Amino acid sequence: MPIINRIADFATDMTEWRRHLHTIPELQFDCHETAAFVVARLKEFGVDEIHEGIATTGVVAIINGQGDGPTIGLRADMDALPMTEETGLPYASKTPGKMHACGHDGHTTMLLGAARYLAETRNFAGRVALIFQPAEEGGGGGEVMCQEGIMDRFDVREVYGMHNAPGIPEGTFATRPGPIMAAADTFHIHVKGRGGHGARPHETADPVVAACGIVQAIQTISSRNLDPEQQLVISTTQIHTGTIDNVIPDTAYINGTVRTFSKEVQAMVMRRMQQIATNVAAGYDLEAELVYDMGYPPTVNHPDQTDFAVEVARDVVGEAAVMPDMPAIMGAEDFGYMLEARPGAYLMLGQGEGPSVHNTKYNFNDDIAPIGASFFVRAVERSQPVAGK
């Protein structure tokens, strides 16, 4: 596969960067050591501007090309997960309870590799904005960086990002126009009854029975309120109530996640969940309160930019290794905020077989880092060619 030769030349350096980052996982916005490492490398590469402290530890670096032109944004996430690593690798996490279990160390490395090459060659017009983002794994760092004005401040015209993908063949790019990843919402239902002795249930308003009825009814939202050709996941993941076998409690708590691809379906779920919680509870002579937290929006690729990204991917790995119409994924990703702010596209880069992300035995495949860096570079050079070349 035609990885850019110069990037292949420093692939060993990229592996060293990635494995160092793997040893120092940091959570959400507290990516101080990671950001310091990124800034140190960017200074070595000779980028033109480095802007730190965006969304606490986010970094935006600017590389100027040859002559006037627009600014293209390239994004990588930096944060890790609150998990204890079980890989046994010599470069495993040095911090118990924290682990790069989603490959953000690899994403950061790919963007650093692209930065090094672009700062050396500058074979493009306009500017590149390299966006190193904290808090993708909860916290919505992408939203915060947009709220703090990076798109306008750096005059970003369009933006691209990617994620490694275990289970997809190594070096294969996969994407699709339109929704590629789901919105991720959280629901909390507080059932309020009247407790009492388990031997005298007729004297109570039993929240346990009501909670079971609510959970069962919620499952009918997708089967009875949605066109089966549309996609929706509602998963109840927690029910907490009671303390002992002979006491009916006063309250019960229900919690879960909702995954959707459209605001219309999302609104329908909120409406029906409210109706179900209220009315099922009333049928048991008690009350229920729904708290519905809207999380990350769906990640929705823009058609023109997706077509362009597919062309770039084919240039890097060949047509046979590009999936231009992959199935949408029910997982969520806060790059959706950036795609709401600017046109762009998000891609998956296959890393072959092995443990999936968010697994204590997961490890990023270093062999795909030069491929990802080459994609970023080719996207810049093809999107913003130097005049006369």
C-alpha cells in the first residue's frame, strides 16, 4: 500500500511516540502530560503556531502552506478510559485504573506524524489546523472546543477525523455519507411509591412491581412506535431498589441508554418514555419522574466531504481497501459536534483482528499509524493544492 515514503521513514519514531503515550493515560480534560508531549513534538517539527489551554488541555497547531488559501482542520482525541489494563505489555499503563483502551494514543500519533510531514514539505496552499482534543470519553471535549471558538478563531473551512477499528481488515478505510455513529442519551427514572412490610403488600404502593412494568413497556417503543427500517436502541442497564427480603421499599431507580440517528426519533423516544413512566406508575398508584439527558449528537458525515475522503483513502490504500458505504454504528463519538459546526467527514481505519476497544486487553496496532498519517496528509494536499502544481 502506498504509504507516503517520508512518513514510512519515521514510522519507528511514531511507534515510540505512541507507546510512550500509552504509558501515561489521562482522563477527560486532565490531559496535561499528554498535551505537553504533543506540544514538545510540535515545537520540534517547527509548526508556525501552537495554541494551548483550549478546553483545559486541548491544543491547536497551525501550519502555513504556500500562498493564500482556506484552512482545513484535522482532529485527534487524546484521552483514555478509567480501566485497569490487562495486556501485560512492556509499555502498559503506569497508572492503575487508567488505560488507553480506545486507541486515542494512536490517533494522537497519527496526527503528530502528519504534522511532522506537513511542516517539512508544506506542499499545500492555505493553512492546516491540527486539533488535539481532550475528553472524548465523556465530557464532550469536542463541544467545548467548538464553544470556545476554534472554528471561527482559526477560520476552519472543513474538518476530518478518524478512529481505529478492530475487526475491520488492517489498513482498510470505512466510512459512509450521512449518520455514521449514533447519538448517545441517558435516561433516569425515579419511581416513588410507599413502602411497607413485605407480608402486607396491600398497604403499600409497590415501586418494585411498577419499575418492572416500566422497563417492559419501554421496550415496546422501538417495536411499536418506530418504522422497522429506522434504527433505535433502548437498553435498560440498571435497576436499583430495596434493602432486605421482607421490606417493600419506597423508591426504585431505573437507568439506561438510548441510541438514535435523527432528532425526530430522539424526540419520539423522549415523549413516549415520559408517557410510559407516568402512566404505568399511575396504574400502580404511585409516581415516576423521568430525567432524560441528551448526550453526544449523532456523527453525521457531509456527502461532498465524504466523497472526497473516499477518494483520498483510495489514493492511500487502493480501491479494494476502501468501504464507502459501511453500516452505521450505534456507538457514539463527540466529533459529531465538530461536524455540526463545519462540513467534514469521519472515517474508520481497520486495525485487524484482536480485542475490541473498551476492553482491558485492547492495544492499538502501530502498523496502521503511518496509514492514518498518510490519509491526513493527502487530504490536505488534495483539498488545498499549491497553485500551478
